[in-house]
Amino acid sequence: MATTTRQRLLDIADALERWPTIRWDDPAVVRVTDTPTGAMLYLAGGIPLGERAAFYAAIPLLITDDFAEAARLVREAAGALP
């Protein structure tokens, strides 16, 4: 399970890095995802329910509004997994 969680974290980190350049047509998505935490939680919605608990346990606390910094923190969390 750690490999799946690690890969999901790395995928989320990649998405966070690109997030500011993604264009959204839905204003509701823009409002919910205008911070790294909101974006990460939005993306986590695509993770199968049975795997979300491990993902949520592994994600770091994102106390930054900088998407690049958030991506770095998520990558560090992925690297810390066994």
C-alpha cells in the first residue's frame, strides 16, 4: 500500500506544481481549489475510498499558499514513507 500512496503523493505534487497554470471553466472548482490544501483535497476525491485513509495519513500539513512549496512538502512526505 505504501508504494501506491507514495505514487499518489508524487502525482499530487506534480499536479500542485502545475495548478496555477490550469484553466478551470467551473467557478465552483476555482473557489474550492484556490489554495494548495483545497487543490490537494479536490484531487484526493479521485482516489478510491479504500485507499484514501492511507493517503490522508501520509499527507503533510500544508500551511503555505505557495503551490510550488506545497508540492515540495508533498514530495518530502512521499519520500518519508517506508
